[in-house]
Amino acid sequence: MPVGDLLAVAAVALGATAQRLTGLGFALVAAPFLVVLLGPRTGVTLANVLSIAICLIVLAGTFRHLQRRLAATLAVGAVVAVPLGALVVRTLPTPALLIGVGTLTAASVLWVVAGRELRLLRRRGGAVVAGLASGFCNTTAATGGPPLAVYAASTSWSQRAFVPSVQLVGLVSNGLSVAAKGPPAVSLPFVAFCGVAMAAGLLGGQFLTRRVSEAHARRAMLLLALGGSLLAVGKGVTSL
């Protein structure tokens, strides 16, 4: 397997570990590296496909705490935003996509790190706005989690209900993103390797949950995501 593919598989494993440790973070960690190694279109779409599997696994274990009505409202916003995001992906040239994806992800990470709240999201229709932002970020950069995290922080959404609800939103937005853009241009063996890496990452995350504090795990995940985002921006700038 080429070195680039091996690095991509490693990014998938690391993202899955982050997801298991923090409940949110697979795409934040994996997507920027997949974009750099596979290109913006293939990298983001592959991250969408793998996120579907991650969301299904997490939702299966937390389904009883799902807030169906709120999750459905968020999903409506995501559905509306997906076509716009797909149009942006098809229209922009590769360097611009790299810069855009990297900048969007880096901004999302920094917003979550800052712990900023948006009073707008507390108002009626705030869930739809959060869903719109999540759907657009998910389609263009495979990072739909940060807008949902900002919504949770702004509305004091309990972590127990947050985890399964955002998995359902992720299933909808990732599924529609793949449908709108088509499958990633990668071989089936490579997808299989990514699947194995994802399973290994989830198991590794399960092992680490007993040994790493949530605060340290979250900090490491965000630092890795920020590094990958800046790498994508740098590659886009040098490709202009």
C-alpha cells in the first residue's frame, strides 16, 4: 500500500479513537488529513461514508436517550443545506476547496475551543439554523459536528441526549451528502482497510476511556484537527 494510503488509514483510526473518547470528533480529526492525502472531493466524501458507519455504531448504543423531535428539527436544516454544499464542491477548483475546507474546519475547531455561545440559537428556529450550518459544513468539509456542539453549548443541551441526537443528524446529512456527490473515487480494498482501521480505532478508544481524562482527550483531538486543517490550507495555497 502506498505511503499516502497508509497515512490516510492511520488518520481514520485516529479519528475513530477520538470519536469513542469524546463522542464527537471523527471527521474533525480524519477529514483534514484525508483531504490532504486524497484530494478535497475524494477525502471529504470518504469521510462522509465512514461517518455514516460511526454514527450507526454510536447511535445503536445510545438510542434510548435520543430526543426525536429536536433531532428531526436539526435534520431538516441539514437537508436544506446539503444541495448548496454539494454545488460548492462541484464548482470550486481544487486549491480553493483545500483552502476553504481547511479554513472552515479550523474556524469550527477554534469556535468550539473558545466555548462561545450564540444567543440566536436559543430562539425559535435556532435548531434549524444549527442544522443548516451543520449540513453545509458536513457536505463541504465533512465537519458537521462543531455547529451542533455550539448549539448544545448555547442551549445547555444535556450530553446524554446530545450524543444520540447528533448521530441521527449525522446519518441524515452524511447520507444525503454522499447521494448528492456520488461515492468516493477509491478502491474497495482501500475502503475495507479504512473499515478495519475504524474498528481498531473504536477499540483503542474504548481502552483509553479508562486511562485518559475526557478533558485531555478532547484537547488532543482538537489540536490534531487544527493541525490537519492548517495543513490543508497550506497545501491549497502552495497549489495556487
